[in-house]
Amino acid sequence: MAHGSLEPKHGGVVKEAHDMVFELVREDTITSLYVRDHGEDFSTENLVASITVLAGKEKSEASFIPAGGNKMSADVVVSEGAIVLVRVSENDHHPVTIRYSL
């Protein structure tokens, strides 16, 4: 836990990658991503992120948009049992890919 707690704060699934904590939250009509660094909320204003959802033979893709504070939202629904790939980058830093199995 060098970079903050891996406990979900928004009822989602938490993964740590490249010293950051990413919480993926499935909602009724959207999917949200919350970002933390060293236990503190990390502003998503300068982040570029996308989501790929693999559910059976179906593939869905969408872009996340900043939704205030450390939250980003994408217009995609993630079903139970899906494999989710989230790609996040900031400025000139190399992108980070986070894999979730739900």
C-alpha cells in the first residue's frame, strides 16, 4: 500500500498501476473512473482515457471525459463477467493500461 489504500471509496473495483490507484464503478447507464495518488484525489482535468469492454463476443469502446475532481465518466455499460481495459495518459507521459475482470 505504498501509494494509498486499495479499498474502494465509491463501491467499485480498485486496481493499482504505475503508482496510481484507479477505481472503476459500474453505474446504470455510464461507467465512472476515480483516480487517486498517494491516497489523495487526483484531478482528471488533464487526463485522456478510454475504455474497452469485452463481454462474450461483443466489444464496446468509449472515451472517458472529466466529470469534476478525480472522476471521469464514459457512456458505456459494463456487464457482469466482462473484461475491461482502461487506458489513461497525461500530457507527454506514456499511457497506462489497467485490466479489470468483473
